[in-house]
Amino acid sequence: MADGTAYCPRCGAAQPAAAAPAPPAPPAAAAGSYPAVFAAGYASWGNRAVGYLIDALLVGVGMAILYFFAAAMLASIAGLAGHGAGSSMCCMFLLLFPVATLLVGLYNGVYLVALRGYSIGQGVVHIKVVDASGNLLTQGTAFVRLAVRVGLSFVPFLPMLDMLWPLWDERGQTLHDKAVNCYVVNNPQGV
């Protein structure tokens, strides 16, 4: 009827009006709502920078070891075969930096990040890399993240922009984090 009262068709008794359906519940991952791992907050830019420097130092140590062994090998070859053989080996030094970076990056930035959530440098400063659900990255995702970071290094100024991006990003992401939708969060307990 006009007053909102309904009547039973069989007996004619007044029935209360049906209540309006309840509005749908908000989605579980509404804006501002993140998994428990995000409760510690996003990693600060300073912690990320220190972790990166420690990891870069690790590459530098790897490079020094490779150069030491390569120089010893080059000196022994040059001594045995004359100067001609040794001079052709000098080009090998040009390959050492990318090879060392790749090997250390695969271990430190892919294997360790997928296994435990952080590289050696990130572990020292107690930060962790997680996906949007708060889970550890898969090795494939960690590899793509590393590949994007390496790819950015081939364009002038992009590595610097990538490193500085968390300063103005509300979620503290770098460009290589955004490429795979991952986050770097504080990890106070170091696990």
C-alpha cells in the first residue's frame, strides 16, 4: 500500500514492510588496509639506501676477488706464452664486472630475496621485500625485479631516479618495485 504496509494475500493480515537489503560489505583489501606484514610500515629511504650500498660493496668485493685471480692468471699466461697471449686476455677484464654483478645479483637479489625476503644488505638494516599480499616474492618475480633494475642502468640518469623514487612515493616504492608490484617493508625481527 501507500504507507509501506503489505497484506497477506491468504488471510489479509497486515505484514511489516520488508527491510531494504543490506549494502554489500567493503572489499577485504580496501584502500589503506594492508596485510599484517605492512603493520611495521614501509622501509625508509635511508634504510633502503644503506642496504643497497652494502649490497654494492658485496659486488665490489666479488670484483676484487675476480680481478685478483684474473690478474694472476693473466700474469702466468703472459709469462709462459709471451706478451702476445697476455695482451689478448686483457679483454677478459671487461667482462668481469657484468659477470660478477650478474652472479652476485642472482644470488643476493633473486635467490636470497625469494628464500627469506631480503638480500644481505637488506637483512643488515632489517627490511624485507614482499608482494602486495605480504608474501615473499617468487624467484621469477625477484628475477624480473632484478632485470628491470639492470635494464634501467643502461639509460642515463634512470638508476639515480629509480633510487630516489621512494622519497616522493607514498608507498616508498622504486621503479623496479612498481614493475613487479612489490613493497619493501620494515622487518624489525629480522625473519
